[in-house]
Amino acid sequence: MIAAILVTAVSACSSAEELPNMVGSQLQVAQDRAQNAGFTNLSSEDATGQGRAQVWDRNWRVCSQDPEPGEADLDTLVVFSAVKEGESCPASTEGYLAMPGDEMPGYIGRNLMDAMDQMAALTGEVTAVDATGAGRSTDNENNWRVCATTPAAGEVIEDSVVFEAVPNEEKCTD
């Protein structure tokens, strides 16, 4: 009987709400939105791993959040990983947007649409072509996967990027 009362008391204290997606937001805006949704246990960290303090939150942009968007207990610690405005999020984070001068991430085998989305901040041309040379349209990017990139993984992105891709059900050619 005592255990049942304790479980009921704990259940009554915790409540879950919808944690919004803050990726891409200014850090201060992300914190404000989380608080408006009822989340008050907030923290932030330097997404680059350099350990820099986020002193002026309006000068930082969110690259990822933990937990991910969705239902969460209001007392859950929400951690925003962020970079200074004008910096690129690490390629391993959801909020990564490639900037000229970045090293090209390894996209081989990844979804073409996701790869193209991460190139949205480039001012140069970002194109996708049929890796088989058959000239098929890659307009339905969500059903294609990357076989090769120019520049290659690890090379510096100047201004434009080319993805060579095939439909998901096909193999990349050599």
C-alpha cells in the first residue's frame, strides 16, 4: 500500500510537455522557447568542443539539443550545443550548415536530401547528378543516396558542391 502511494505521489509531481525543435535558433531564443514550454532546467555547451562559455547567448546558434524534440518531462535537463554566429556547426550535428572553408564531411551512403540540406548556406551551386551517367533526374532527393562528392570528403569546400547519387535500391558504381 505504501509503494502505491509513493508511485502516485511521484507521478503527480512529474509532467511531460512537448519540447520544441530549437536546432538553428539563436541560443537566447531557444532558451526562451524552452522556458515558455515549461522547461526550466537548461544548459548550453560549445558544440566545437573548445569549451568556450556562452556568455552572450544572442551571439550563439543551436546546432543540436539533448533530448531531441518531442515529449519530455518538464524537469529534464535540456542541453543546447551551440556555435558562435557565423561559425559552422560540426558536421556530426543536426544543425550543420556547410560554409566555404569547411572540410567536406563524408556523405557516401547518406541520404541525398539530408546532404543537400546541409549545403543550403553555400552561395555557389550545389548540384546532384545521377552517378550512373544515365542522366536521370534526382528531383526526388529523399529516395537517393550519395555515392561520391566533389570536393571529396576532407577537402576544403570552396563555393560549390556536386553530389553523385543513385536511387536507394541501386548500388553505387565504381
